[in-house]
Amino acid sequence: MAFSHLGLSEKVISAISSAGYKTPTPIQDQAIPHVLARRDVLGIAQTGTGKTAAFVLPMLTMLEKGRARARMPRTLILEPTRELAAQVEEQFIKYGKNHKLSVALIIGGVSFGDQDAKLVRGVDVLIATPGRLLDHSERGRLLLSGVELLVIDEADRMLDMGFIPDIERIGKLVPFTRQTLFFTATMPPEIQRIADNFLHNPVRVEVSKPATAATTITQLQVATGRDPADKRETLRNLIRSADGFKNAIVFCNRKREVALLHRSLLRHKFNAVALHGDLDQSARTAALDAFRNGEAKLLIASDVAARGLDIPAVSHIFNFDVPHHPDDYIHRIGRTGRAGLTGTAITIVTPIDGKAVAAIERLTGQQIPWMGAPAATETHESRPPRPERSHGERGHGKSSHGKSSHGERPHRGERHGEQQPRQRADKTGGHATKPRTHKERPHHDASEESDGSHLPAFLLRPVTLKA
Ligand code: AMP
């Protein structure tokens, strides 16, 4: 089907053809007519399927009627991360070039005052991360009672990041009669519950099962030692010898690991940028721009920071750490092999990663072939974590729950570089953070941590069991 049959306005159709799109993607084909018919939509789709345009295009068409009032946005899009929010804004600018709509981005890490000034002038489209949105609302600077259309994007990632209580609060601030579009890549029970709460008689649109990895992606795993220095050496060798290498995203499980690996790669003269929740907004934007325009060949990222980012034509994905959640593996490798291009995803596997790899293989229904000899298996319990050789980094210890043991946010002002003296990490007993109570709203940046473990420091110390 062509775009012209979906019921979109002339202005939107003209912007789509300038963008060079010939045919709608399946999610656009299936969702757009229902959105225009003012139905609630439950969209099960990953990034890369064209889901953003599936809501942006009909919204633009609908917003052609009516006008914005001060502090009362007409539509609201909730995104889990600042980058995703910024990406949606870009799409509004691209597809809305024939419209005179006002779009505001309400995200953490940028000036509150500028955002407020924009809200006063009245906005048609508000794109926001939940925490900052509630800050504005609680200060009485924003009224959500005029919202006609609410989009909840990447709902499953909102759940991972602890944003569901915020989303529920926002749900109480928007009118009951609004239209809701709800997008998620996976449908765990908690997301189903939220969807049932938010949606009225929705049309369900599902474009591809989250557990299907694109067939254009060659997946491989490579064995290495458990020591992070071994892993880094393996990664360097993989990058140097990668067939058809153009650029790559290297995924780590924790933001601290992202920073460490980034520094190490720079020392080895690799052209790399890093993306993690501790960077301020301008550093994040600069890193992404450098990677997008080809200045940097490697982007080192955590799952949350990289989630949903639209980076076309990545030739390689390297999993420096095997992801804790098999769903993340699908999302990670989906960053390559896009739009019919081929890609390669290589996972670095240590002797303790056997279970995590098996979980991925169960989910995808495919065995990941080994490059070279398979890793010897070892359980977490059979050997205490080995201390890292470089300064200031601890071994890959895991808690008894199998969760990462040091994924926490560093103390303010503290940087865990390899140059940091070792005594410091030892003295502080790691990077303790206060356990979060259910009532506390996650800090915007803290919530952009990938594994969400918040354990007191004493629980994180490696324990050596006597025989
Ligand atoms: P998304 O899934 O929204 O992250 O979109 C993934 C990419 O697909 C973005 O770069 C879009 O610009 C692009 N895209 C969206 N719709 C189409 C389409 N109908 N034809 C070609 N590319 C598209």
C-alpha cells in the first residue's frame, strides 16, 4: 500500500516524499488508519520498524486542526531516555516541515527556564521523559488537562528503568477521554497490566516478534578469560580483524564499564566515543553526532543509553558483556543488519557466561556459533571474582542473585577511571548507593543505569568461601 491510502494530510504526504520514503512499513500501514480514526492502539514493535513515524505522521495530520494554549500541550509523548525524546523531536521537525507546530522537549539535563519559557508560549506537541515532566507539573508550570493524545513509547524500557509509578501518576493528570497510543517491544505481565489500565478497547498491532533476530545478522560468540583485561584484548583483536568493518557499537552491561572500556580503547588509539548516563547532555549529543557522521568508528554504550537510538548502517555489534536479560540481546544486535543491510554481532563470552548465553539461545531459538574454541564453563560460585589488573576496577563479581554487583551510580564527583588508585575503591567498599524505597522516584540519570541493582556496599564485597 502507498502512503496516500492511509488518510494522511497533503502536508504530511509531501514531507514523506521529500524524506524519500516510498512505502509505509508494516507498523505504519497497520497503525496509522486506526490512529486517524481516534482509536487507542497497542503497538508491539521494536525500534527500526518505523514505529516513530507510525505515531508522528498521524499526529501531524490531526494537529492541523486547533491551536495550542499556554501551558496546556495538546499532545504528549513519553520517552524513557533523553536521546529517544530528542530523536522523536527530530522526526517532528523532519515530517512537520510543512506545518507551523510548536514542539517542546522536556528532558533532564538541560535548562529548566528555557523549557518553561517554551511552555508559556503554548505547545502542540510535548515530548518528555517522565521525571522532568512531573517536575514541571508539580511546580504548577504545566497543565496536562488539555492533552488530547498521549503516546507512551518503549513501555517495557520504562518498566526496566523504574518509571512505571511516574507513568501512572501522569495517567491521572491527563483527561480520561484522551486517545492513547502505547508502544512496547515486549509484553511482560506488568506491561500488560499498564496497557489494560491506559487503553480503552485498543487495536492491537504487532509487527514482528521481539524474539526474532533479523536474518541479515551473522551472530557469533567468542571465548575469552574472565579477567576484564583479557576481554578488552579480545575485543581489540576482534575489531582489528573484523570482516567488512565500517563502524560498531560495543555494548557493556554497566555504565562504569562503558567509561573504563572507552578510556582503554582511546589509550590503544581506537577512534571511540562513549554513551552512558553519567555524561551531561551536551557530551551525549556530541558523542552521538561524532558516531553518526563517521568521525568516531566505535560507540561504547550501555543498553539504556543506546536503547532505540537511530543510527543507520552499523556494520558490527560487539557485546563486551553478555546481557543479563536475553531481550536486551535482541535489541543490541538489532542495531546492525537494518533495512536489509547485512551485519555481524559478536558476543564475548567468559567461562561464567554459559547460563546467560543459554537463555539467549532459548529466546531466539538459534544456537550462536563459536568463533574458535568454545569457552570452558564455570559457575559464579566455583571461583571468587578475580581482581582487575588495572587500577581502580574490580573483578566481574556477581551477587548471589546473579545480578551485577556494581552497577550503581558512583558517588557524586567520583570517577572510576583506570587511573584511580585501587585503595579508594577498596576503602569505600565499592560504589554503594542508598537502597531506593518504592515511594522514591528514580533520579533521571540514576534511572538510566542499565541493571537497576541497588545493594548496600557490604553485600557487594567478594566473599571467599573456605573449603
Ligand atoms: P524507528 O523504528 O522509528 O526508529 O525508525 C527507524 C528508521 O526507519 C528511521 O531512520 C526512519 O527514518 C526510517 N523510516 C521510517 N519509516 C520509513 C519508511 N516508510 N520507509 C523508509 N524508512 C523509514
